[in-house]
Amino acid sequence: MLQVSAPNGSSPDEKKCGGRSGGAYRWVEEEWLFNGADRLGVLQDRQTPLSNPESWIQDLITGGTITSDSSLRLPVLVLLAVNLLLVLVAAIVLVGVTVWSKNENLCLTEQCVNTASRVLRAMDRSADPCKDFYQYACGGWMKANPVPDWTATWDRLALLRESLLQDMRQLLESGSGDGGKEPSGIRKARVLYRTCMDTDALESKGLEPIKDILKIVGLTSSPPNATAASGFDWLFTVARARRVLGLNVLYGLNVAEDVRNSSLHKIVIEQVSPGFGERYLLQPSRFRQEIKNYKNHVASMMNAYTNSTDGHAFAEEIVAFGTEIAKVMTPAEKRRSTGHLFHEVTLEELSRGPGQDNISWKSVNWTRYMSIVFNETNVSLNSSKDKAILLDLGYMQKLTTLLLRTDPYIIERFIWWNVFSTVAPLTLAKFRSLGFEFSQKLLGLQARTPRWKGCTGNVNSNFGLALSYLYVQSQFRKGYRDKALVMLDDIRAAFEDAVHEQDWMDDITRERTLTKLHAIRAFVGYPGWIMNATQLDIHYKKANVIEGELFKTYLNLTSSAVRRNLESIRRRPNRNRWVAAATTVNAFYSATLNSVTFPAGILKPPFYSNGIEAIDYGAIGAIMGHEITHGFDDQGRRYDENGNLKQWWSLSTLDHYHSRVQCIIDQYNNYTMPGLGASFNVQGFNTQGENIADNGGLRAAFEGYRRRQDRSEGGSMRQRLPGLSDITTDQLFFLGFAQIWCGNSTVGALKSKLVDGVHSPNRIRVVGTLSNSKEFADAWGCPAGTPMNPPDKCVLW
């Protein structure tokens, strides 16, 4: 997933509208074409009285089938006469339906009929929208769409990703047909896909690739033995693994924009998870089964590699040391708080360490570490001038102490496991099978994901812009970007109106807020330069793919990507860069770039191009509003219009802001999910940024929709959907919003989201947001005091 850690006085982030979702079987909309013989056939066989022609439309939309008696035999002349009569009747009825639909102001375009089908099939009309709007909007979808066996979550984002995966697979498996003239990046992408699919080649190489990489990073080919004197150099291995594999162990290192001066790049160092969720490790009694499953996984992997049964002792040591690391980590709540400070130091100061008592700190030779990491790049570091930003100084201090008091043999085993577990799944099938078995127990998966999906995703990760070139040519319709930009302008203008109306802001802060809002840059669809084959070739010039050699290709691509990141320290950040390829089903806000990105991959139904503006504004419009609002959530509001971490709010306005945010935190803290019990509630503090964005985004989208209505001509903005003529356009807006979050999850996946996630579960994203909306309550006529219209509402933006 494309997300960088949220800026907690920290590194820049690209916040996205939704979390990760697995892929599944392709989702194909029912195509109901109102033309020619298809429509005539329906009218011929329809028995429902035509005094209510919408009834047959609704049956048609929801998937009703029409049958005819094929056993009926008529003389030819009689049959011709009957057919002629039916044609005349059909013509009369079509005229009547057309007049009726105009009077009812129904939208009967192909897009609208498909949308009506999708909306109706997702709903549970028996539910009370004022008691549980999620059930009302999504009950039908949830019943008809259980979580597939090979994934842990299944929702509308997952469905669209599945469709995109299918499209990309076809593009990768099809021949170019251009005599080899297509961009080299595309040819490399196809080679990588074929190589990834060739599992026989992987099996033929056995364990040698694993042993080779272990040697490269300074590890033994076998798990370290406590009785053997190894003279292990943990610093070399950690640094080398970062350079060769892009793997962060113990310390995380990256080159990114300086959060206080986004026109420069700096080295960023932060804490790293021990390999299994620290919240699980720190609560062993609560997560006893999850930890047991992880230990069994580690043991099984070791036994499969060594062909022995000694893995359990190894697993106990790995989990025990991982737990010690978890204890010295800075909790997510503290990293998110305004009191969490980062420290900027020269590399010389990094080597000396903070304060007077720095004996343990100096046990880590940071000068040597940096030299190894930046090896084989064009960068020569200057210890007195080059600087590093330390995001977790407390963790770094405590970790050095922990490393000094830990048996070196344990440290070696822990690092060995981290490297081995990273590369093993790229080799033999038995390791991938063990990974699946672990996912079965932890998340509830029932079947393995088909190989082609993993390979397609892998290619998209490495050659996303090349695939975007093909995808845009074959899938992205002209005019989509222009319409989306108009929507975005409406929603930005609506957010601006909201800023003007805030009585808790003083004038100075209000003007600065508007300055930042106007400075947000929008990237929609795809970057134009990728359609230039020459520029695309230049971009992938150093991406070396070796057919039939997946492991070597993985090392080549990883090393190239790491080198590119490290060498960016000498380059000024590209303020106009995209944070995702067009072949991405998500949306993003970048705090340091102060930009929003909406790739082509998400600009499809049910998020976009639904044929009716009300649903478009409720769906992709709410996502647009969500990303804009991220610029002013508890994290984004710390950055100014240039993406620099800066205090630009007055203290009095901040007091009012925090009190309103606290309302949202408290509200979401009280939500629990059916099936998990009261002990698993939403973490209101850790999810506050996404909850603020959901609430502000919906409000901005609705007001943006109002602006669109105000400038419309005729009745186009008042059109309703067939089969849903009792649903007003305002109500369709809120249905559009709710239904993009229709979804199901396994118990394990839901628990993981509540424990570690920054997004609330889909149900809560809908119920929590809409219960704060007066406009929703008005549209649906929800009496005050009903669950969806509580008397006290949390409103920030």
C-alpha cells in the first residue's frame, strides 16, 4: 500500500481514502441495454399491467428474468400476425414509457440503468435508514458478497481493484502487435510477469538464492548456533540489508523531504516494527492465540529450511526479543500527538549522540552505518553538513541500551530471521504455502490467491507507469479528467465557504487556511508525460529485468530503487510529482507536497461516472473532499501551504480546534463492531485523522453538489433513477456515499483493523459520518434522537 507513516512532527505522508484490500474474481456489472430486440423482447413477454411501467423496469434492474413458453406452436400466418401486433403494442408502450419517464424525470441512459441496478441490489429496503443507514444502504450487498476464500476483506474498493487486476493481466499477457516498437518499460514489464509466473524455474534453483543473499549481507547460510563463535557484525548486516534489499531492521532509514523545508531532502531515521504487530506483542494475554500462531509460523519456516524439528526454540527467541523491541518503541498515540518532537542533527552530531551520558549511543558506529548504506551511489556524505532527522530519539536511545545487554547470538538470530523471511517466499513453493497457512490462522483466509494476481501486483509495483501507459490507452475515457476537475473545484469552493463560516477561527488563521486551500495542487487521471514513449524509456532505463531469473531481477530492481532514493538527497524535490501510478485504486493527500491525487484506477463506477451527478458527488466527491480535508486534519493542519511543518495557527483558534477534534475522538471511541464484543472498540485517537477527513469530506461534497445544482439548467440535476423514483436526488447523494463503503471482513481482519488501523471499519465510516450530518437527517427525514440523528453532533469542518 502506498502510504508513508503519518507525520507526527515527522515524515511526510501520503494519506489515502481507504486501506488495503485483496483482489478477487472479476466483478462485472450487469449490462442492460435498452435498445432493439432486447427491449422489445421484454415488452413482448411482460405480464405486469402497464399502468405502472416502473415495476418492470425495477424487475429488469434487479435481475428479474422473463421466460416464454417455447412449446407453443402457431401456424406461420398466425404467428406473423401475432408478432406484428406485439411490435405495434411495443411501439405504443415505448412511447408511453418515454412520456411517463419524462414526467417522472427518470434517467434511462445505460449508465443510469447500470447504476440503478447496482444501487438496488446493494440495499436492504427492510431496514430503517434512520436507525442503521449502513444496513439500509449495504445490507443486500453484504448478503450477496461474502468474503472470498482467498482474502480477508471484501468491499467496493476490492472489487474495483479486482477488475483492474484483470485488465492489467490482459495487457501483460497480450502481445504488443507493434513489431517491438512499444516502450521498453512495457516490454520489461511483460518479461517480469512471465518470469514471475514461471514457478518451475524458481523450484529448480532450490535454496541457493537464499544462501547467496544471506552471504551478501554478512549472515551464515544456516541459522546461527549459540555454541558457535561467529564474530557477527550486526551493524554491517543491518546496513547492507537496507542497501541491497531495501529492508529496514532495527532502524528505518529513508531520504525524504525535510518537513521544515520541503524544498530540500534529508535523511530520515525512525523506529521499525519487530516483524509482528507491537500491540499484539505487548498484550500477550489478550492476543495469546495470535502470538502462538506467529511462533508456529516461525518454527515451521525454520523446520522447512533446515529440514529439522528444532524451530520452536528458535521461534521462542525471535518472539521474545521482538517483544523487548516493542517495549522500547514510541507508541502510535505519542507519535501522533503534538508533543512528540523530532530532532535534526548533522551526521557528526549523530555519531556523538545526545547529552553527556552517551556511552551506549556510541556503541553504534553511525558513520560506518551511513557509509555502508550509501555504498555504490554517487553520494559522498559530509558529516558536518549533511543532516538527519530523528523521528524517534527515545526509541534510538533505548534500543542501543537493549542491544548492549542482549546476547549477540540473539541479535544475530533476530536479524537472520528478518532477512530470511523476506527472501524465502521468492524462492520455493513450500515457503509460500507456510505463509498462507499463517494467514489462514491469523486472518481467516481459506484459499490461496492465484499466482497471476500476485505477479500482476508485483509488476504494477515496479512498472506501474508503464502499465499506466497501456491502461490509459485502452481504458481511460477522454473527458474524465476535465469533469473530475470541475467536481474538485466545486468541492474546494464548498470547503472555502465552510472556512468562512467557522465562528471558532480568528481572521488571521482563517486567511492562512484559505491560502493553503488555494495552494493545494490536484493530480487527476495520469501524468501526461507517461504517454511520451521516449520519456517512459528514460524512466525505466536502469530497471534491469532478467528473463527466467526472478530472484536476480528482484535484487536488481530493489537495488536500483534504493539507489534512486538515496541519491535524491542531492536533488531538489519534484513538487509536481505523482505519488501513485494511474493503475491505482485509491486517492491521496501529501502533506509535504500539499497535493491531492486521484488516479485513473479509481475513476470508475461505483466511485465515478455513475450517470447521475448526485451519486458521483456522494461517491468520488466525498473522496475528493476527504483528501482535501486531510490538509486540515490533526496532522495535515501542521503543514503550511508550501508543505513545511510550521505553527501557523493562533493559540485561541487551536483551543477551539482541539475541543472539536476531541468530540470526534470521543464519538468514535464508543463504537464497537458486532462479533468482536465490547473489548474491541475503535481507537478514536489513532483514527482521528481519517474520521476528520470523512466528516469534512462528506460535508464539502454535499455543498459542492449544491453548487453544481445551482448552475444547472433544466431538470438534469433533479433526475432520479429507475426503480428508485421514491428516492430524491439528495437521498441518492447519501446512498452514493454509503455504498462505496459496503464491505465484509473476516473476524481476524476486523480485529487487526481495530488494533492497528488508522481507518475506522467501513460500517463506522458510514454511520459515524452520517450521524454528524444535519443535511443527511433532513434528506431522510430522521426524527431527532434516532440513532442516525443524535442530538449532539461533532462538526469540525
